[in-house]
Amino acid sequence: VLLNELISIISPLYGGTFIDCTFGQGGYSKKILENKENKIIAIDRDKDVLNSASRFEKQYSNRFKFYNIKFSKLNKIKLKNNDLRGIIFDLGYSINQIKNSKKGLSFNDTGELNMRMGINEFSANDFISTMDENNLSRVFKILGDERYSKKIAREIVKIRKLKTIKTEDLVQIIDSVKKYQKTKIHNSTKIFQALRILVNKEISELINALINSFHLIPVGGVIAVVPFHSLEDKIVKFFFK
């Protein structure tokens, strides 16, 4: 996302080390490594990217190093030199993650509610199955800005007494509550966003990552962030101000 714009901001033409905090399939890293003077330290919490990372390590030899950790832990990385020029974040999920039905990130999926992007303590199913109605509603309202959070939470509690709520069941519950609403976005978008943010602790992860980035980056270096949703956008803008 915004590859050319981000590259123009971090100026990799002059050589140096860059930390790609959301490696994914390596789009940013590959572009930066086109300059043979550049090195990449890549981070991703998702184990599914290990094959791509392994190919990069073979292709770029001593210019690429990968860590399967959360990006909030980037301060744990030991930098061998002091030529760090940029730290980049492309937030949200990748196309490969949303296509992976086992992750359950899409409301078009079927099966168990998951939404774990890697190194998680619980899944969306754990939350939906055990949390009380009040806290369900609060999460949907605060993290998803869902207008019908209370009604949806009430229906979830009612239905889960009868069966385990799967992805398709949650979509049906949301549709039943919002059946007369005509909006440009899918009825389930806000609820799924709230669950994903909660399961992956996206807000605290981002805040800690930005703080640690500030302590790592030298004077003249760049921290570049591509936010995914409005909550992230507000946090990033507040941090930079």
C-alpha cells in the first residue's frame, strides 16, 4: 500500500539499514533492497510469512534478517551498527491473511471465529463464547464504533446458549439486528474490526511500537506509518504531534 509514496519519504537511495515492521510478503523490503547499499531488518508476528522470509534471507544473504516477533518488541533487536535510517509500518492485514479462511478475518469466511494474526493469547471465539453481554457491547462500541453494539451483544449471548457461534453465525446475527439499515459498508465490518483489534491487541501494540521506534531512530531518521483504520490514524497523528 502506498509503496512509491513511502519509498519517496524514507529515501533509501542513500543507503543504510531499515526496519520493516510489517514484512508480510516483502513488498517494501524488496523495493528497499534494490539498492545494494541497503540492509533490512524485517519483523512479522505471522508464522505464515516464514517461507517468504527464508527466500529473502537466501537471496539477499547478509543484507536481510527476519524476526518472528510482535513489532512492539522491536527494541529487543540488537543493531550491529548505527546507520538506521528508517522504520516503516504498514498496518492492518495483508491480502494473503484475509484470503486464509483459517484465520477467519473475513465475514465471507465460514467456520470457527479466529482472527489471530500470530503470537496471540486468545481467539475471537474465546471472546465471543465467554465474555458477558456488557463487555461484548463495550468492545463493539469502543473498538468498532458500532451503533447497534448492545443489540448485537444481546443476540450473541442468546444464540451462544444454543450453539457455538461460528463466523457465518455471527454474520447472520449482525444482519438480523441491522436488517433495515442501508449503508455503503458491509453490516459486519465494524464488529469484525473490533474483534480483530481486540484479539491482536492492535492499539497497545501500535502505541508501544511507536514509543520504541522513537527511542531507536537516530536524529535525521524517519518513522513512516500507513494506518489502516481511524483509531490507528488518530494514534499515529497524536504521536507525531
